[in-house]
Amino acid sequence: MSDHASPVPRRPDGVDCDVVVIGAGFAGLYLLHRLRRLGFRVKVFEAGEDVGGTWYWNRYPGARCDVESLEYSYSFSEELQQEWRWSERYAGQPEILRYIHHVADRFDLRRDIALNTRVERARFDPEAHRWTVHTAPGESVSARFCIMASGNLSAARLPDVPGIRDFRGRWFHTSAWPKESVDFTGLRVGVVGTGSTGIQVIPKIAEQAKHLYVFQRTANYSIPLRNGPQDPAIERDVKSRYAQVRKQARECPSGVAGFNVPTQSALAVTPEERELAYQQRWEWGGIGLTRAFNDVIVNAEANRTAAAFVVRKMREVIKDPTVADMLTPTYPIGTKRLCADTGYYPTFNRDNVTLVDIRRNPIEAIGDETVRTAHASYEVDALVFATGFDAMTGALLAVDIGVNGGPTLRELWADGPSAYLGLMVAGLPNLFMVTGPGSPSVLSNVVVSIEQHVDFISDCLASMADKGQSRIEADAQAQQAWSRHVSEVANQSLLATAASWYTGANIPGKPRVFMPYMGGVGVFRALCDEVARDGYRGFSFSSADGARSADFNSSAKEHCDGRAVV
């Protein structure tokens, strides 16, 4: 992970730059910082008007992180993590964006970032060993390596409802919220979607709207976040031992040092002990409740104890039993993204809020100022779509990526995504992904996972430069073995049984593949470190002087006991 003391020029003749990075969020900025320090010439393309990634686009009311601020932050600079002061336990979107802007300015990153520049196409020349990247403005740049840092949750799932273009009011998607404040005062508003985003935005809109109609297809579990001002004593304590906290985060399953690693079964304790464990986590707040015991996500009976606790807590809040029935999830807790909220369930006790079940009564069309379901029509002045994302693969496939005379990414993933360690796709040389399919990514504190992938990629490129190698590719056999392992681990859990965006079930026609790796952040990091120590086993390298390859000699099971631990 250590950088060279002084930058070493690594600029192949005739190449515009060494590395092109697509995306300027947490991943893109850290890539730029690390690669630049290693002496690489880097160009970053960002579609937005400013840096920030998901925190630039998702500026809807109530947008907030569900990982505590002191851990949802970079660890690469001791000065940075000591100087930055978080105002809240869980930071909101504006503060996270200010933090990202501070990082970009502090490390002088903006000069190598092209904003308002969407990448449309990328092609690899197998003879020259380089990528040509084409942008929407019609420009192109050539680079030895291309790195996708476009994010796991950045390709919005846009509404496909008849009549939406005829709607006379304003309508919004939460992932493309306008910069200016949106005032819903006195308006009749409809919100479509009750996933993590909907659960955050609904209470905020309810405070303003004359009437709010919540159109729900799937009821989801949500835990109170218990957010508040950052406790100065906790901040001082964490900052006094940040090295220990970061080490623990890197080695634990979730990437969150504050989450315990449970050792007991929910079925091995008394009902009173189990109730106390859940109650303590409920009162602490956040998404750690399913980590009270080690079998909540792998044993259906254990899972039912956690689900029953959360449903009972919800029913204690909701006054109308019919509404409570509608808000009761029907799937095992934790098998879809567990949500965290501020005032979500109490919102449905308001006189100006109506919950509409669109699983039983689907939306059929949108009129000039109405939403029409199978059995009713609702008059609205504004619509908000909190309909989620084409997760993990959507942003990657949005770019036409391929090899001249060879395969495209879309062709390679026609039956579902497969990638070696979530880093590379066999058949696409010199193309890396940060937190791609087959890595912990969305099942972890993603900043920890981002830093691990960026460090792996950066060290790999530095090693290649030192050896005069110009081409790297994932071996197909290694990729197949890793994908089998990812699937085997997932199939030991209840997550593989749910129709969730983890499997692409929210996107019609998308192949069903469980995409994230459930073996845990610590196990994944140890495996990647061993791969690197073993000459980057599972990757093949070549240069102008010949070729060498590193074979995938052992099953991933030699490095992991195969348990789902997230």
C-alpha cells in the first residue's frame, strides 16, 4: 500500500495519459490521489457539475448515510481524519458533499477532473494495449488503463408509467434532485417507492404537503436511526485511537468497527435474553440489529425472531391496524437492504398521509393531475419517484465497453455479471472496476471497500510499471472459480432467496445473479492480499517483450470457510 517516495514517470509514448478514471465520487477521488502519488498521469471524467458521486446526485430531503460519520470517511490521511469535524452522528447529504469537496480541494484533485463530461464509449486496442475513451461532448482520450469508479448505486431506475410525460405538475426522481430547494407546501404530493430512499424522503415531504399519497409496492423493515449531534467525547475517543478503529473496520465482516461480530445463535439463548439483545440495538439505533446473533441471516427460525421484534415495534407506533398490516413486510428481515429512518412509521399517523398498496392495486396510468390505480384515482400536484437503481451493473453497462474485434461487456454479461474479485472481467484487458460484482461492496461500509480496491489496483499498476508490463487480464478460470464461490456463500444465507436488487430482481429482464460477496470485508481483504503476494494469482500479464501468467492454483475455499458473514 505504500507509495514510492518520489514519483516515477510512467508515461508510455504516444498515450494521452496513463489512466482514465470514470467517476469522481469517493472511489474516483482516492484513485486520483493514489495514482498521482505513484507517478501516473491520470484523467478523471465526471458526468456531474461537481465532484461527489452519489452524494452529488442524491440531494433529496432527508438524504443521509446509515454508517456513522466517524467511520464513513477516508482513512488514508491521518491529518484529514483529525482535522475534519462531523456535526452529526450520521451525516446528511449536504455535510458529506462538503467533506468530499474539502478532500478534492485539500489534495488539489480538481485540476485532473473533467466535470460535465459523460463517458459514452470505451474501446481497447489489443495491439497497442490501450483504451480509447469517448465522451458525450465528442472528445476522446487514450490511456493504458481504464478504471470504472462509477458507483454501485448510480444508475437510476426511471419510472416507466403510461402518461408520465403528460403530467402537468412537477415530477422528480430522488437520484436527480434539483439543486434548488423544492417547496411542497400546500401541494398534494405522491411518492412512489418505499425502499431506503423513500423511507428517508417521505417524513420530510409529509411535513410540508397538504396531502401525501405514499404508493407502496413492497413494505420494508426500518429501524430508527437515532441520529443527533456528534458527541464530542466519542469524537475525541475515536480520534485518539483512529488507527485501531480503522484496522478493526478493515478486518471485520461489515467494514464497520462499531458493529460487533456475534458469536451466539438467536436460538441458543432464552427469550428474555434475545429480547434484551434486540432492544439494546433498537435503542442504540441504526442497522446493526440483525447482527445481534450470528444466524439471523442464515437460519429462517432465527430470522423470524428478529423480524417479529421489528414488526411488533412498528405496530406499537401505528394507530390504524389496517395501515400497520400494509406496512408489515412479508420477507425475511435483512434479505433486502435494511433501512434506517427518522420518524418514518409515525408519519403514517398523520391526517395528511394516505398509504396506497400498489401491489394489490397497481398504478395503471398517470393523467394530467392524477395517479390512477386499478381501483381508484388520486389527485396530485407533484410526484416523487423513489424507485431505486439498476444496482452494481447499471452504471457499468451504461458505457459501451468493449475490445476492438472482440467482446463487449454487455455481451460478456448477457447471462449475468461475473468478475474476478469484483475487479476485472475476463476478456476485457486493462479494465478495472472499483467494488464491482463479486466484492463486498453494498454489503459493507463502502468507503472501506473502496479504499481496499483502490489500494489493490494502485499497487498492481505500480508493480506492472516496475516490470515493464503493459497488459493485465483476469483469467477466465479464476473468474469462474471466484463466481462459483460468491454464489456458494450467498446460497448458504437467506439473502439468496429474496427478490431484491442484490440479485437484480428490481429490473425487468435483468439476469438473476446474487452480485455482492457475503464472505465479509476482512476475509475478502485477506484473500486479495494473498493473491497479490502470490504474484497476482488469477491475473495474466504481458508486455512487448513477451508474456507471463499467474495461474489461479487454488480454490477460494482455501482462504475462506465459505460462510455468509455479512
